[in-house]
Amino acid sequence: MVDLLRQTERLQPGLNEAMHAVVASGAFIQGPEVKLFAAELTAHEGVKHVVPCANGTDALQLAFMALGLKPGDEVLVPVFTYVATAEVIALLGLTPVLVDVDPETFLLQPEAVEAAVTPRTKAVVPVHLFGQCAPMEGLLRVAERFNLFVVEDAAQAIGATYTFADGHTAQAGTMGHIGCTSFFPSKNLGCFGDGGALFTQHDDLAALLQQMANHGQKVKYYHDTVGVNSRLDTLQAAVLRLKLPHLRDFAARRQAVAAAYDAAFSGNDRLKIPVRVAQSTHVFHQYTLLLQGVDRAAFQAALQERGVPTMVYYPVPLHLQKAYARPEYPVGTFPVAEHLAQNVVSLPIHTEMEADEIQYIIHTVHQTLSQISFA
């Protein structure tokens, strides 16, 4: 699905030099590379503050800690997303309130968010799923109307650009009160382990996030607030510094693969290609098809036999996960998410794909569809 080895080989000389420099320095925790990466990512994303942390899940948890939400406060989240989005809300004693997604884009919609607001609602989490931004202009209007915090989950969409009606643009993760991202190795900007960061335009939130990520201390051994230990390793920061200047190229390479898939599959009535959000660029963390009348298990098995891997993101929506099941969320509560969970499938997409590999996948998908029965 993602060939990290070939990307590493292509960037090997610079990566070796960057990592060896950290080893030689001995500054493995909070070394200078961490601050340098934060400054460079700040400039790249056009955001006022970047706070590095240990991983994307920690970023989400830190965001809600910094916003001062209290147990029982409700947070609106899409039901079709990775579990981390709701996980940290539940861990903090907050109440995740699930909202169905748009059947075309799979993203949270302003109308659905507005309908889910109650007097206990304090925040909303737009997830920029698979590589493009949720409809932020409308979501921000709803949040302002109801005085809600906006925490963006941009783990899959770093580098995506959103254009507002007045023409100004912003990067995924920089539009709400706090944005969260992940540098998990398979992400568009990935390190060699776990890593994450928070984005904010607010000085006070940046200072608090920095403090909370470091055991709640501004000065060593003086703890002003309850915090956690969530630091980006210096080695990982060095890797990310080397990769950051390539981020636009990484997106362009993924977009080229997506364009080839689009051209090949757009005329097939058994496949629905990814729908684009008009206001957002798409950096294609995943290329996700919606199968129409196709037995997905048979489709995946046939492709695997021919050497083409596939993945399902995500096979079980949040309300049907045991950890988040509630009596008010029986089967059928979120029909869009349930339909997507049963019918989406993602094809390989990464920065190192060659033309012959892309064409083999396209040919194999067409051949497989012609040989399996309708579901």
C-alpha cells in the first residue's frame, strides 16, 4: 500500500547525514532539531505556532486538555473516522457525540453538525479524511454561532489547501482553534516512528500546549498545570526536517497516481472514484473507491492473488465498535457510515509508484471486476 523503503532509499544520503548528526550531538530529547523543525513547519503551513509532540493521538488529547473542557461536555465527531478521534474524548471523560458524514465526500457537513448541537456541546472535530479538507467555511460559521471550539484532525491531510469564498487560503489544520497532525511513517509527511504536532494561531493556547506536553512545566521541576510526557524525539525531528522540503513533491506524486486511477475508473459503473471538495486540494493519503454492487471480500481476495494489496478504511464505524456502542446508537442509526464501511476499498498510492506498477493495478482491477459477480 505504501513503499517506505523506496522513499527512504531515494532520500538516503540526506537522511543518513541528518541522523548521524543527532547521534554525534547526544541531544536525543528536546535537541535543537526539534525547535528547528517546529519553526520550519510553522513557515511551511503559514500558522503562528507549531507544538511538536509524541504522536497524533497525543496531539488530539493535548488539544482537548488545553481547551479546558469538563467531564460530560459533548464533542461532535464524524462517525466514519479512525478511532483516535473519539478515543481521546472518551479518555478525558468527555462525551463523543457521533455525526453521520456526507455520502459523496465522507466528510462532516455543517448542516449535520448544527442539527447535533445541544446545550452541552462544546467542540467539534472536523476530520480531513483521506487527504482533503472538510468544508471548513461552513463548519466555522456553525461553530461561531454556537460558541464551539474547533479542533481539526489533519493527520491525513497535511499540505492540503482550503480556499475560502473571499479567496484567501489556509492549510489543513490551521483554521480552527487547534489543529492536530501525525507523522506516523505511512503519513504523507512521515518519520521513522511515532511523532505528531499541534497547530494554533493563538498565543495563549500555544503556550499552554507547550507546557502541557512537557509535564505541565514551563520551568523544570515547577509544574503549573497537569500535563503529560509527549515529546517529539530529536531523531524523528531530524528525519522530518529532511523530508519537509519534499512535501509538495510528495503530494504531486500521489496526485499523479490518483489522476491515472481517475482516468481509468471514472467510466466504470461498479466503481465510484473519490469525490473532490471544490474548496480543497487533495493530497491523497488514501485513494478510496466506493464499490457499487461488488462483493468486496471477493474483489479484495482476487486482487491479492494477483499481487495487488488493498485496505478498508474503515470496516466498522465508531457507533458499532464495542468500546463506543451506546443504546441510542443501534444498527441503522448512521446509514451513510454503515454503507461506506461495507463498500469502501483503498488502492495502493504512494510517492514511489512507477507507471508500469500503476498500469498493472489498473489492468488487474478491470480484469477482476469482469470476473466476479455482483454482490
